[in-house]
Amino acid sequence: MKLIAAFTGLLVLGACTINVYDYSTHPGSGGGSQPPDTVYIEPESGSAPVPPPAVPDTVFSKYPLLGGGYVEIEQCGDWSKYTLFGCNTETDGVAFEMRPVMISTTSPEGAVSKEFQIEFTCRMQSYMVDSDVESLIIGGGTSSSYGRTALPVVTGTELITIVANRTSFPFLVEQAESYDGNWLPDGTLMYDAVFGTSEWMIRDICSAEQLVVSSEDPDFRMIFGDTKRRLLQQFFDIFVIHDGEAPVLPVGGSRRAVGN
């Protein structure tokens, strides 16, 4: 047993550097050899790597709203993203959803900056489109250098137009921040598009008493019902104005974490 213990001790010491500090030669020590005052065992370089700092995970949660919709919340450190789901409308051959987005970033000094987007998802039966439109949906467009805060100038390929009360907001394929068009297994055509926008445009769309989405090719025009418009109003009031609190409009419950 003594031999095993001695061998184990040698293995442990073999992986370490032993620094012995002998203070017996200090003035007043009497000049004689004395036992060391301090023994410090230091790990060899590389034998105990320091782990990298932890990166915070993105936390997802849902904030339910009156009317069946909800706001998906993504949070990571000082960054947060709020996306409204459930504002949709459809007619024969076409189903359309509009999702306003707010991205909030807090600086180390506590200043909050906000960016805004609108996401569109549209599904349409193939009989609704001709070959030229099909090529547009599948191919999409290229990014543009137009400013985010200005209304688009209709000089490119119009994807859809949102009419809020009497104000028309055309969205051009060339101005999309991202665009993805595909054939689906059931034979329908689908596109997802994301556009950068401004707070005032989000305000006008979310607060409109009448809201319509229209397209010239393929030709359709659909109205968002009262329930869908109330979802937009709740999103703007609770998140854009009051940063997640609901001072006036009640919501259907508290936030529910759905995963990391």
C-alpha cells in the first residue's frame, strides 16, 4: 500500500511545477539551513485551460394578445426582437400574413435604439399567376440602397401595396432586405419578404381604421378584419410605445417561455 501511495504521489507531482521559497537566508535567519516557509504548487502551462467566457443564449417567449395573435420575443443580452404573429387575411387562391417587427438595443450607457421591419408571407395557388409572375416569385429580387425611413419610390417591381386608410405604401422587390420564393409540395407558390421601415410607417399601418393589402399581378385585394387590426394596435401600444407593458389594453396572460 505504501508503494502504491508513493507512486500515485509521484504521478501527481509529475504534472505540476513545484516552486519552493526558502526564506532561511533572509537577514536574521542565523545563516543556518531551515525548513522552507512556503511551498506553492503551480499547474504546468496548458494542463488546465481556462474556459472561454459564456455567451448568453437567445431566450424565446410569447406574449399573447386579445384576438388570438401573439408577439414572439427574442432576447439576448442587451438585444431584443418583437414580432407580431396572427395578422392575416385570405381569399380564394391567396393567403397573406403581415408581421411588424421591432428590434431594440440598449447601449452600455442605457440609451435604447429601435429598428423596425415588416415581414410578409404570401401563399397563392399556381392558377393565380402567369409564367412571368412565377419567375418573379421564385427568383425574387436584389437588395437596394434606398433609405429605410423614406417611402419607396415606385420605380421597380411592386410586390404588394398596403393601404392604411387613404395612404398607400408600395413595397418593391428590389427594396427587400431579404426575399425567398419557393414551390411548395402541395403545388402552391410561396414567398417570404422582409422590408426595413420606420416607426412612423409602422404607426400609420398599426393604427389604421381600414387596412387593405393589394397586388396588381397577380391581381388580388384583401381587407384585414377588425380583429386583425386590433392585434396591430395592441402590438404598437404595448411594445413600441410602452416597451412591453400594457397600461390600457389587457392581454390574455403573462409571457410564457417556450425554449432557449
